[in-house]
Amino acid sequence: MVTKEGRRRGRCAMVRPLLPAKIPYFLAVGETLNFRKAAEKLGIAQPALSRSIRDFEHQLGFTLFERSTRRVVLTPAGEVLYRESADAMQRLARATVHAERVAQGLSGTVSVGYSTFAATGPMSDIIIEFRKRHPQAQVGLRLLASSEQAAAFDEGALDLGFMMSNVVVPPQQTIPISRERLVALVPTSHAWAANRAISLRALSTAPLVIGSVRRWRGFRALINGLMADRGLSLTIAEEADDVPVLLQLVRSGFGCTILDASFIPTLPPGIAALEIEDATATLDISLVWREDHLSPLAARFIDVAKASMASRQEAPRRRTRQSRK
């Protein structure tokens, strides 16, 4: 025996698949309150529209329109369904446009990782240019060590990353972003502060403050390799992963440190920067991605980065040509 509740559930189950097909017909009649005008607007025959509305009402189990020879009006239930269905269709239309823009790489959010060493380079200019060209797009920035970014790519948690080039591994692809020389930072009270440059051998004899192996793995590998090529090693006095803390330790006399030259303009008082005269390695930053995880929006970000770097490389050549005229 079928109960009233069973009939109600069965009727609701039948209504749901009919809604997408019937709602546009219902909305057209609800807007015009005229079956003839609604049929013309929809491009169908009026009798077919009338049958569709009657079938819709039958499936719903209640009347949507009060009809007479003189007028058509919405019932109270019809008014509720018209108002909420119209809102839903507008939201659907907006969602469809948004989805299309995301599919075309014109909207959405691109997740970008960046290391401490990338923050002082061209990264900010690239992001600003990207936002200018794609104002409806968002850039979700995440401060991550280069090694952490590499792991995030494998997990699909990042679209792009500004990271140290010596950490990049296949199948990651790259665009070179910056190349900076290494410098030694010492407190101005140190005997070396009056010098213009210092050797790696001298640095190996001084206590050094530097980032931890866990967070600064790529940088530590770069410095250790540079020292090992000369049969030298570092004397680590303190570890701190945040650059401001490292600089405070240097200024307080806990030791020297090594950073890239892009940090020089932002150094606080009490710290002197010295060239490392025999440092052959540089700190290189690349924009990194995986082709198999590349969204249309991330691809547009890469295009902006390529154009930005090409412009940077052309600028010195342009100045040289102008100076020769």
C-alpha cells in the first residue's frame, strides 16, 4: 500500500529532473503573463507551451497560474517559484560566465609560492603586471621555502613558485627570474667592516648565523658546495629561518651571515655588506611550474613573466643604443 508520504516523496523525485527543462517555459509565462507572447519569445507554438505548463503543474502537484479568457496571473505558490527560480537562473548565468572566464584563464585564483630570497627580486613587478592585465584574477601568495614548494608541486597544492634554481627537479619547468651575487654581512663593530671584500677562507674561520637545513635546504646546499670546492667548511653559531632575526643576530655580534646582494638596500643600521671576492656561485631564482598541473590562468601568468623578463633584458641594450647616438 502506498502511503501519502510515499506519494509525496515519489512526486518530489519526479519533479527534480523536470526542473531544468520546464523552468525556462515557466519563467517566460511568469514574466509576460501571456501565453502567446511567451511562446513567441521562446520560439515555440503556443499549444505546446500550454501543454508544458500543464504538465509542469501536474508534476508539481499545485497550480502556478490562474487562467481566464481575459488574463493570466501567478498564484501565490507560482509567485514564490517565479521569484526564486528567476534568482537561481540569474545566479546560474553569472556562474556560467565566471566558469567560462576561468576556463579561458581570464578569472579565478592562481596559487603562487615564493621563497624569502625571491621576495626582493622581480617577483613583485611580475605580479603587479599580471594583475594589471587580468584585473578579475587573484594571486594567492604563499611564503614557502624552495624545498617546501617542490613538495607542494608534487601534491598539486601550488600552480607556480618563485624558488631557488638549484632545488628544481624534473618534471618541473622554469623561467630564469634573477641572478644575484653572494655577499657577507658583518656587524659594523667587526674588524672586517672597514674592508671592501673578504675571502671564503676568512669566512670559514668566523662564527656564522644562517637558516636551518630544514627551511634553507637549497641555500645551505649552495653555500656548502661553494665552501667544499675549496676544501672549507662553515662554523655555524646560530640558526634562524627569518631574515629579520638573522640580521638582528648579526647586528648584535652573534656572528656573520651570507645572503644575496638584493638584500643590501634593505639592511638596517649596524650591518656592513662585504663582497665575497672568490665566490663563483650566484643565487639564482626561477619561476617554476609543472606542465601537467598547469591551469589556463597559470599559463597566462607565465606569459606575463616571460614578457616581463624579456623587457628587463632589453632595457640595458636599449640604453646602450641610445648612449651611442
